[in-house]
Amino acid sequence: MKQGIHPEYKKVVFLDTSSDYKFLTGSTKSSEETIEWEDGNTYPLIRVEISSDSHPFYTGKQKADKVGGRVDRFKKKYNLS
């Protein structure tokens, strides 16, 4: 491999903000925010909106935030009657 062109691969913690589920894995993504993990080490923290802990495909539960059809959501968004 060519030297100096690849991003640094390191351990990071991902936090699912919708369920507070955390997991440690390797990634090239970095963050200024850090967290102390269960092993006592400090790792960069990356916040994500959805993970396998909250995704409907893995949980079998659909979120109920999309009530109504497209027209109803449009009318609600723009305060139309």
C-alpha cells in the first residue's frame, strides 16, 4: 500500500441517540467528543440517529411517527386546512 494516503483506522464508540445504545468498533471516522468505555480507555464518540438497536428491520417494530398520508403531512407542515 502507498504510505500517507489512507485514513487512520482506530477504535471509536458509536452512540445511538434514539435508544442510548453504545458499541465499540473500528472506524476511520473521527470526532472531537470522547467517552470513557467499560475497559477504562477513552475513545472518540460518534453519535448516530439509528443503529441495529433501533432500526425497524432488526427490532421488528415500526415507528409510529408517520401517521397520516403524504397529503396530511404536507398540510400539517405548511399549516393548510
